[in-house]
Amino acid sequence: MYGSQIERFDTQASNVADHWMHTMTTEVLFFVPEWPALDNPILHAQVLSVASFLKQKGIACRFAGAETSHSRAQQAAAVIKAEYDIQAYIVPGLPPDAGAWDYWASCRRVYGHMQSELASASITHVYARSFLGSMWVRRLARKLNAISIFDVRGVVGLEKQLGMKSSIKSRLLSYLELRESQKADRLSTVSQNLKRYLSLKTHSRDIIVIPSCVNETRIFFDLTARNEIRKALGLDQNTILLCYSGGSSAWQRMGDIVSLLKDICLTSPRYRSLFLTTSLPEVTSMIEQAKFPPGQAFIVSTPQNEVHRYLSAADVGLIMRHDTIVNNVASPVKVGEYLACGLPVILTRGIGDYSDMLPDASVGLLLNEDTDMVNQVVSFLERNDLTHLKHAAIRFTKSKLTMSANLNQYRLLYAPK
């Protein structure tokens, strides 16, 4: 009964949003001065790519950001225009090694610039990705008579607590994040788990769930690349390549991943492991210390625009996280990247919505860490339908985790109140 009411409400809201998109002009300002605009990979993959996608769907978009110098600011504006066809306002003044105060100052500086720059513009929505950004976005939205949007990607306070000796700062961050979640006109989150968390903490009902989407024009299965890279690595048709893509931070459980992949490779020379990472020295050292079987580990650091080529060469993807609130509400980008490139995902419990969603959709293996994980993985790899799972992973991505698949959610997010 309750579920059907929600479904009817979502359908009605979607119809209203659809009608409005065709009868009124929507113009969104993406306000993200906390990262360098020229080359921050997350900014480009999860903000600018989205802005470019929305513009293709008829929603006008602009971007306000920061850089470390005048020359980089000019370069960033030119790159964003050329690659995404988005008008960008880039203000210099963000230090290379910025901290919390620098982020605040950068937001304030860009806010001041945009007040005058957009005085005569018809901005309808102003987007922020952090609670610091949201504080300034709400002010800017009021001046522009626009709707403020806070895109909540996780629980920052609890994330910071993992690396802090004192919990005072983490409690302050949690307070500020929840305060902004209450004050922003509209919230966007990356998982149903995070929506439930925020609803419980803030009693907000205006929350739109959009997972960390894959840009299907940049991350996709590439058969030519698969054949080229497997040939270069000396892999034949029968070799199964397991892939880990990511860094070497403790929360990514790199030690556990290296250990598990080593033990899997020890069971048969047919299994090989690929580590796609920007933390090349650290990962290399960990693999050497683990005494990985010779010739069965490949460590690659590659530009973001080459990642899909290496993922296409692999057969399964691996992600491990601790079962904590921080991970329970997350939506790791790498999961969508794995699936988009045809990799069924081996994962642990408590990873956002994915730990339930992927096994239910038959595109993933949920590990039981209380029993023999090596045997679980080997049994999964020896399935007769592993090739079928690769096709199923691509179909799943296209239906759930691309920007196109979430177009209706974007329309709801950028609809009027």
C-alpha cells in the first residue's frame, strides 16, 4: 500500500517535471570551488560530465569553480568549454595544498565573483557538492531567486572520524553537514541507504536518489582494447583476469585485496590479477611483500581516459569495504565502471545499495567473509555462464547506472518546487 503510494507520487512528480521542462527554461549553476577546475578527475567525471549531459537534454548549465593561478584558471575555462561545451567562471586563489579554511575562502571568493557576474542571468537552480559549498550556494540562490541543491555524497563527519584521534572535529563536521541538509531547498543523494539516513536525521522528504553515474561515452566495453591489452600482457583465451581499480588507502582494504587475489592466483596459473592504480609505488611494495606468484600480477597506472580499455581486458572486478555507516550509504564510482566494461563484481557486505542489488541482479558475488573466500571466488570464476554475466553487467549498467538511465531523476531534481 505504502509502496504503491510512493510510486504514484513519483509518477505524478515526474509528469509535472516533464511538463515543466518543456514549457519553461531551466538554467543550472554548478558551484564547486573546492577542487582545482582544470584537472580534478572527480570534478570532471561527476560534475562537468553531468552538466554536459544535462545541456544535451535541453537544460542550460554553467559552472563556477576555482584554480591555483590566473593561467590555470584561463586554461580551465577553455578546457571546460572545449570538452563539455559549458561556460565556466574560474576564479584564481585556491592553494595547491588546500585545507578546510582554504575551501571556505575559495567558496567565498567565487560567491562574490558570481554575484556580479550573474546579476542579470536567469539561473533557476544552484548546485553544491559539499556542505561548505552549500552554505554559499544558499546565499547565492536567494539573491538569484533560485533553488539551492545540496548533492550529499556521503557522511563526511563519519568519514573524517576514521582518520582522527579526536572525534570533536568529526562531530562538528557531522553537525554542519546535517544542518546544511536541513537548510538546502533540495537534496540529492547517491543511494537509497543514504536517503533513509538523511530522512531519519533531517526529516526531509524532498530527496532525489541518483547513484554515481557512469559517463557512457567515456566508460564502456571496448573489444578492440581488450584484445590488444590481453595480447600485450601475454594472456590467452583461457586466462581469467581479476581486476582491482583504486588507491591504496586503508579504507579501501588494499591489504585484504592483495592477500585475497594472491591466494586465488596460487590455486591456478590460469588466474591473473590486474591492479589499476595511481598509487604505483605503494601497491608495488605491497605485492612484493605479499610474495605474489611471479608473473601473475600486473600493476598499471593509466590516465582516466584509458581506464575503460584496461577494465575491458579484465573478466571480473573486486571491491572490499568494511561494513560501516560510511560505506553503507556510499555509491563507489568504480562499481559502475566495472559493470559498464563488462565486469561482474565481487564485493563484500555493506557497500551502499550494491551489496544487495548486484547479487539480486545476478551481476555480482557477495562474499561471506566468515568462510573460505578463495573457494567462493574460484567457484564463481568457474561458472559456465561467466561470459553471459559480462553481457548482463553491461545491460545492468545501461538500465541503472548511466546518466541516461537516471534522466527522470535529474528532471525531478531540477524541477520547480
